[in-house]
Amino acid sequence: MFDFTKYFPSFTEREEEDDIIFADFNNDNSCIVLGTVNGFRVYKIFPFIPHPEVNCGGCQHVCMLFSTSLFALVGNGDSPENTPRKLRLFNVKSRTQLCELNFKDTVLNVKMSKQRMVVVLPDNIHIFDLSDMTLLHRLDTPQNIKGICDFSFYNGQHLICFPTSNSSGKVMIFDVLNLQVRCGITAHENPIRCIKFNPTAQLIATASTCGTIIRLTRIEDGERLFTFRRGGFSANITCLSFSSVDKFLAVSSENNSTHLFSYDDTAPLDSLDNWRNRKGSFIIGLGSSLIPGVVTNYLPESVKETLEPERSFDKIAVTTPSGKSGAILSVCFHDNGELFICNKSGVLYRYQIDRENGHTLLDEQSLRPANDEIVEAKFLEQNPPQDESMG
């Protein structure tokens, strides 16, 4: 395997003006994709292997289908031809554009499986058959200017979840394979800001625009199972990620911190029987009076949330190499249980997570090649493409 690292500058020595616009992990969390002012870059995260940048115009959104050579690209508007109202399907192996779709509004989010492609616009969602790019269905939605949506295709299911209200925390689960509504859930009093399926698509994690409370809701019956408190002050939640190895949930905010929650030994707080089982003859003190825990079921929601939610078992503060606060762009748990955090400074952090001992930083990798031309030439010379895989 060719060693790319000698072409990277030491990212602990200096920080350059950032060219990174977007970052996200692919379907199976094996690679991270960066949208840049020039195009996009791909890195396999474990073991860490960089791939050369593809110069195709600035990308404000990039979606990679598993570890294949198929990418969906949305321009950043740096030219009339690279408008964010256009979506391009690109084959990185052949460096060719397969097709392009033009929309009347900005493309905010794109999700893909091998059967479906979901395109999120500010007030509707388009569902395509990926095999022939036929438009199968269009869902009209309330204004969703953040493009909030998640996609799960666990065990043959093809489910998307997205907010359905600008005044409350309502969510819809929609089956994009059979084109039918699965269910509706009211998760918060405030509008939804971030949403994520768990690995088996049995639960969804949600955060509202308030950002203090994280909830886990069961999809089958809409029952609220777990309530977590991230903090006491409002924050913009940017990323949610579940571990497929341990029952951990990572919650990242604009404060450039990631809180870690465990729900394997946490009984549903909204169930009186489970609450009694956990706390026994639990008593709540309010002022000079004592009232049984059952009374919390009748308290206002804001009061209940102050009294009940579990707090994180660990917190990771992300900083840049110079020690400045580093904006978190994306977070994921790898299949080996390790947590990866990418920040806007172009650093990928790898952590080991333990319920008792918290987090341990294992390594840091630069997502900034020093010389794209040299890297690409060496990569293509010693690693000629053999198949469709980016592996």
C-alpha cells in the first residue's frame, strides 16, 4: 500500500484557510467524504487511506453510496453551471458524469441506497428509483431549510424520517420502497433540529431547536422510551450518531462538544412502572414539601424535563491544533465501536469509548493533502482502478 502521509504537512504546525464546505460519512460509516471549494475528497477511515481530490467544481453536499464509485454532488454556486439547484451523479472511477437533475430550488440533502435516492428541498422531498432515475413520488413538507432528514434501509426496510411542523417537534416516518406513511411521532414541543435512526431502525433520536433535551422514541408504536439532558443552555445540535456495537448515542453541538449517552441500562423514564423499578420508593423534594415520584407525570413538561432526564456519561471537547474551538462537521461510530469526529479545520479524531472510563483519543489524521497533483499521480500510478470499489 502506498504511503500518502509523506505528502501531508504536519497539521499540528499550522492552520490554513479552510477549503472544506461539507463533511459526512457514507452509508456504512467506512469512509468520510469532504465537499471542498474545488470538488470533493474521500478518505477510508479505518485503516486511514486517503484518495485524491476530484476537481469538479465546489461541492456543498456530497453523498457516497456505500464504498462504490457512485457519488451524488450538489454545487456550491461558484458558477452558473455549478448551481445548488442541480444534482449530478458522478462516477469517480471513470471520472464521468452519469446524469444531472435540475430542480426549482436548492438541494439541501441527498440520501442513497442501491434502490432509492432521496432528494430534500426546502419544501418537498423527491424520491427516485436509482436504477433508472425515475421520479416515483414527491412529498410536500413544511419549510425545512436545514434539509433535516435521515434514511435507514436496515433488513430490507427503506425508511426516511423528517420534520412535519415548524411550530412543534412532529416527525414522519415514510417507507420510500413501498411509498407509504409508516407513522407520525410527536417528539418535542419545539421544532425538530436533528434526527437519526438507530442501527436497527427501531428507534429514532431527536433534538429540538432548544437543544437541551435528546429523546429516543420507538418507531413501532411512537412510545417515548428515553430522555437525555445534553445541558442546561440552548445549543444547536448538529450531529447524532448511534453505535452498532454498544448502546451509545453521540450528540454533537455547535459548541464543538460531543456528549455521550448510554441507554442499555436506562429504563424508560416516561413509564411509571419502570421508573419505580429503577428508583424504588423515589421521593422528589420541592421546597419544604415531599411528593411521590408519580406526581411528576402531572407536572408541566418543562418541569418534568428538569427533574427526570439522564445526563451524559462523558463529554468530548473538540479543539483545533492551535487550541481554538473547532466546529464539528460530522460524527460517527465505526463498526468496530470507535468514535470518529471530523471538524472544519480538517482533522479526523478517533476515540475509544468506554462506559466507565470515558473516551480515549487514539489518533488524529489530517484531511488536508499538501499537494493534490502529486498525491493523485502517485495514487493512480501505484493503485490503478480495478473495480467499482473505493475500498
